[in-house]
Amino acid sequence: MHALNNVGTAMLFDSRPGGREVMEEGLALALQHGFHDHAARAYTNFAEHAVVSKDFELAERLLAEGIAFAARHDLDSSTQYLLGRQAQLRMEQGRLREAETIAQGVIAMERLPVVMHLPALTVLGRVRMRMNLPDGERALLRALDEGLPTGEPQRIFPVRIALAEAAWLKEDLDAARQQLTALTTIDLTGLRAWDLGELAAWWRRSLMPSDVPARLGELPAPWALELAGQPARAAAEWTRLGLPYEAGIASMQVAGADAGAALGQAIATFETIEARQAAALARRLAQRLGLAEEMPKSRRGPYATSRQHPLGLTQSEHQVLQLIADGKSNKDIARHLSRSPRTIEHQVSAVLGKFSAANRIEVMLRLRTEPWLLTPVEAEAL
């Protein structure tokens, strides 16, 4: 079982045909025979690949199933690692506030091994940096301090790239180049295609004086398009994949007659998701190009944003969840909310489904380790 998992993982991350099928088979066998540790390992590896490769539909399923499975069997380290990947998924989807909430919850856990909370710590720093909130870069520096002793590129690379991004957003290209140069001291030969594309893009954006310190093979479409001098098409591809922040950053690379429209779209995107640092940089670029008057009006006061529930619960379903947490029966919930028993039955079923839970007890187990799931769902922004 362990060997099958390792083979499937290697095939996935090497982009070899059949990797997904091997992982599905290994996971199914582990679940069928009650090998809980093997199943948890399969969920973590498979879900990590789905997030990294931007297969968000698969990632949503694996994370929901994996977190529920790990919580059900008291596999706390696996639960928290998967939650860190869920935070990363929410960040890439532009749901920055949810990403921050989930990542904070993971970091608050006691006695968690370093490698298990590093994904969450990196996300927390990157999200706070993008939102221009306090301690964003400090969290990233802490993640770097914890990642460096491992000597593992997958622990170090995301943090260095995030710090390069932070410097670039402040137009401190020297600091960005320092972070990118530091990456040349680690072995990048096994860098995954998505990571290699990200490295190459930040290398170019930071105007590095040398070539990328790795061989460029076949890169994912959005990175390949930007590196080929087609940032508008790259932005469209990021949008199709569901990554609004990356779409905005790509739009900022558009030059010539289309620069104004691209910057305007980028600003609108950034302000919608509260990526304030990037919005501010885009406005500065527009000012230098004499296009400030063409940009969307700057928002005044606090951003009025909508916050989705991390598991996609509606407001009505969230009300039901709160009453489930209070130990209320379906009959009690119907009476309390003045809804029909049939409606409540459907909503309870929907809640269980979104928690990947077989019963209320499993929902309560999730709430024990993920208290932020009881956070109220905000109304849509006006």
C-alpha cells in the first residue's frame, strides 16, 4: 500500500500518464481495508497535487473527504496539514479572508509538527501581505526560518517566492532579486512545472540580469503565455482556471495601447478580493502612464466584501449548522427557524454533505478542530 502511494505520488508530480488512476486506486484500497494512516497519506499527497496543479474541482473533493476522514479517525497532524492546503486553495481562489481564517486556526494548534503547519503559515503570511495587513512579511520570515533547516525545496520555494512578490509589490526590486537569487542555492532540478513557471515569471518581472537557473520544459499555459509575451491571454487563462489574483498580476504586464484597460481590470479585480498591495501598485503604474483618470474610482473607507463559508454553506444552512452544534434535533431546528420539517431535513442533509459527514457526530468532530466553520456567513457586498 505504501509503495503504491509512493508510485502514484511520483507519477502525479512528474506529470506522467496514469498517476491519477494509481492514486485513486491506492486511496480506494486503503479505505476498503481500513489502513487509516495510508489513506490519510494518500489524501494529503493527492490533495496537494490537485491544489498545486490548479485542479480546483478535484481539490475541493479531496480536501473535504480527507479532512473529514482524518478528523473522524483522530489523525490530527493529517487534519491540520490538509487544512493548510485548504487555506492555500482559498487563497488561490481569491477568497483571502477565508484563507486567513483557516490558516490562523491551524497555526493556533498546539504541538503541531513544523512540516505540518508550514503550508498554513506560508499562506497566512502571503494573504496578509496581499491584503496589506500587519505581520504579513513577519509570518513569511518565520516560515522561512522554519523551512530552511529542512533543506527541502518544497518547504523553502513557496516562502522565497512569496517574499519576492512582497518586495516586487513595494517596487523594491533589489530585495526581490535577493530572494530569487537565494533560490539558486537549493536544488531546483525536481521543481514541478507549475512552480517552475512561477519562478520564471517572477524572474522576469523582477528584471533579473541572468537566465532562470533551471531548464524550462513544457510549462502550464498561463505561465507559458506570459513568458511568451502574451500577458492578456495569460490573464484570461488564469481567469478560466479560477485564480483572480494571478489574472490581475498578469494583466499588469500588458503594455502598449491596451495597458489602460488591462490595469483598470486588474484594479477592479484586486479591490474586489481585497488585494490592496497589488491594487495600490496598479494605480501607481496607471499614474505614471497618465491613465489615472481612466481607472476605477478608489474605494473609500472599509472594503464591503462578501465572505463565503469555507465549505460553501448558504446562510440558511449555516443557521442550521449553528443549531446542530447546540445539540438541537430536526424538530427543534424547524420550530426555532419557523421552517417546515421537510425543509430542515433537506438542509441538514446538505450540511452533512458539505462536511463529508455521515452523521451529526462527525460534524461535531469537525467543529472541534475547525471552530471557524461556525463563523457567520456575511451577506453579499452591495
